[in-house]
Amino acid sequence: MFGFGVLTFVIGLLISVALHEFGHFYPARKFGVRVSQFMVGFGPTLFSRQRGETEYGIKAIPLGGYVRIIGMIPPRPKIRRGPFRNIINQTRETAMAELTDADQGRVFYQLHPAKKLTVMLGGPLMNLVVAIVLLFISLVLIGTPQPTTKVDAVINCLPSELNAAGECPSGATTSPAAKAGLAVGDQIVSINANPTQDWDALVSEIDGAAGQRITMEINRADSTLILTATVADISTETQPNGYLGFRPVVELTRQSPLAVAEVIGQVGLATVQLIMDLPARLSNIVATAVGAEPRDLDGPISIVGVSVISGDVVAQESPASWRILDFLMLLASVNLALFFFNLLPILPLDGGHVAGALYEWGRRKTKSKRAAEAVDIAKLMPAAYVFAILLLSFSMLLIYVDLVAPIRLN
């Protein structure tokens, strides 16, 4: 099942990548721009087919994809001076070599900035749409694990007396639930005549009665029982805490559609925080790579690492609905991460092109002589190459760490 989970994730990732690229491809074609290639993956081509003026294909390394949109860089005179003139000139010459006489009026740099924004935002927005669909299926249609007021197991001692295996040693103090006669399958209906309609209400009643004697109304096999117990007081200085001694049944509970927006916000904040923390976490990644430190379980993870977790998710011993839920949530999180990461205003990411289109649009509102000119992103290519090299190096390091010290669910 582990291998099946990894394979299923890779297929899901390839579909997500293909939809991302389609988000660029479709509006570009609608605006008349020629798109010469639509590729899923990087490296050697495994399969390709020419349809019309576009080559469609799948490459060997399923870590991304691209569409080759003609005319991303506008024509300009050759730069004669400057430390990076060779890189800039070569980039422009390569882009110009793709143009044909029939491409006049069908190149990206001739589009209005609003259309450029539509093309470049299309990819990340497709990932957002995929994530929303997956989250809706997961949260609203399947539901998330929520503790209930039904007893799954009775813990026979106080939490401070549990051993490392989570078992009660002989001679341990009997828990209030065990003393009261609470049994597996019991439904706690109320405490001190206060209804406990959900887990939060039940916990509130127990914590509020720490150290006090309570009366519980119980449903057991279609019968109503009244049990009494003295709630153990395990409060801390800052948090009141009562303890009965039972583990609740956990069931999948369908959530409101608003939960989808909450998860998107949480993943967005987590992605931003992770990017900000990368310099601080880099030392642990390097140390883990050389075997000097254990892996930080809260640190960044590559697509290879996520595929390992996906294999663990599918292979775990739990109901099929739970495994499907975990898998869909994992794939949704990857799509959300792609959405937020690609919006970073740095070339060669989509966000870099978005920033260029916004700048061009703003400049058009001025009365300068260059207002109608397309933004020359070729001048930013040296910085883009540096970022690409750093990103590739970091990705390779992270993939290596995920191979030698993978994060596992167990």
C-alpha cells in the first residue's frame, strides 16, 4: 500500500502541474499568443505529440512543468556595456530566435498588461481552484476527525501514573470514570443536568468541576443511567483541568464551507512563515544531510518527502475514509503551497512576471515616452538565474535529506 500511496500522489501531482500550466496556456491561446510547448515534468522527454502549433509532452522528472509562450522578452537594442550584458543579450537573442514572421501580433510582450496578468495569474489560480475543490470534498463532504461524547475506552488510572506504554501499573490510583462504572459505548448526555451536546461542552463541564462531585446522565444500550463521580483535579497554575479518565470515540464530522477558507488562510500564513524561517532552518537541513543532527520535523520538506508521507498515509491501519481524507488534505496543501509560492514577486516565478505586468500597467498611466513599452524582463535575468540556482540547490539538498532522513508518520 505504501508504493500505491506514493504512485497515487505522483499522479495527483502531475495532474496539478498540468492544470497549473493549463492555467497559463488557455488564456494565452485565447489572446492569440503562440504557445510552442506544453510540458509536464523536466528533463528528458518520455512522450510528446505535435498538435497544431503546440508540442504536448511528458518529461522524466515529475517535479514541475512549463509552457513555452512565445515573446516573453521584448526586442531591444544590444547592450554594449554592463557587467551582465552577455547574459542579457544571450537571453534576448534566444527569445528572438523563436519568433517567425507569422508571429507578428501574436507574442506575449505585445499584450496589454491586463492580459499579461491574466496569463501569468492563471497558473497559480488553477492550483487554488484545485485546492478549494479538494478541501471542499475533504472538509464538507467527508468531514474531519472530531471527538464525540461517546466513550471509546476507559482509562483506569490518573494520567500522571501512566507508564511509557500508556498503561496503568498495578497499584495505581483508580480513575474517577472507572470508579463510577463508566463503560465503553456509553454516551454522556449531561453533567449536573447541563447538556453535553458535543465534546467542547463536555470538556468545559469536566474542567469546571475539577475536584468536585458530579452527576452524569448516561445512555447505555437504549437505557438511561445516572452515575456519580468525583472529578480529579489536575489543574495547572494557568489552566483549570478536570479529569475523568476515558478516551472518546472520534468520528468524521462534516464541516461548514467556511472551514475551507480557514484552512486556506492557515496554509498561507504557514507558507509565509516557512519562507521567512528558511535561513534559520537551513543549518539544520545541512547538519541533517551530513548526519550531525536529527531532522527537524517542523522544517521544510520536498516533493519527494511529501510523497513518502503520502505512502505512509495510504498504508496506515485506519478506515478507508480517514486515509482518503488525509490524502486529499495532503494534496490540497501541496496545491496551496504552489499557489502562494508562485506568487512571490521574483523571477522566474509567476509572481515576478505579475510584478512586471503591474509595473508596466502603472507606467502606462504616466505620460512618459516609454509608457507604451513592454517591461524588459531580460534585464532582470541575471537575478533570476541566481535565484533559480539557489532554488535548485536548495531543492536538491532537501530531496537528499528526504531520502536519507525522511519525515515519517510513525
